Amino acid sequence: MNKLVAILALLSLAFVLTSQPDSSFAKKTAKVHYVCPACNYVSDKPGVCPMDQATLVKVGNYYCKSDPSKVSSKPGKCADGTKMIKMKLPKTKMKPMQSSPM
């Protein structure tokens, strides 16, 4: 009987230890996305939008609507005095062959 209790205790402990998510692993495997400020095209690589040639902005960075090439990791002001906009991942991803929503 004592062996059975000991085995159940070990199995319970093993289950608890293996079911905890490893947050460091999640951070390492989190994908970085880049979004076109003009049409919401999404890419996993930096570069230029294939639809309208605008510079892709990393999600979480700030950009100027009047000059999307001005990008910062911190909020600030644009040359025209407006606040920089934080880039967010759009709810629906644009594909290169789709047209821009209007």
C-alpha cells in the first residue's frame, strides 16, 4: 500500500513539473512580424511591401503616418507635429495578391 501511495505521489509530481509552460522557450520562438502601414500586408521578414513598395514596420515599433519610413522603438512626434502610431498586427493578414481594403 505504501508503495502505491509513493508511486502515485511521484506520478503526480512528474505531471505537475512537466505541465508547466517554459516561458523562456516561448519568448525564443515568438515570431516577429513586419506590417505595411499602407495596406496591412504582413511578413515575417523586414523589407519592402510587394504591393506598394512601402517600408515594412516591425510590430511594436512606432511610425509616422505622413512618413512611414520614419520608425522608432519609442513613441514620439512626427515632423508634422502628429504623434507616432504604434504598429499592431492587423486582425486579417493581407496576401500579396489581395487588393487593399477600402
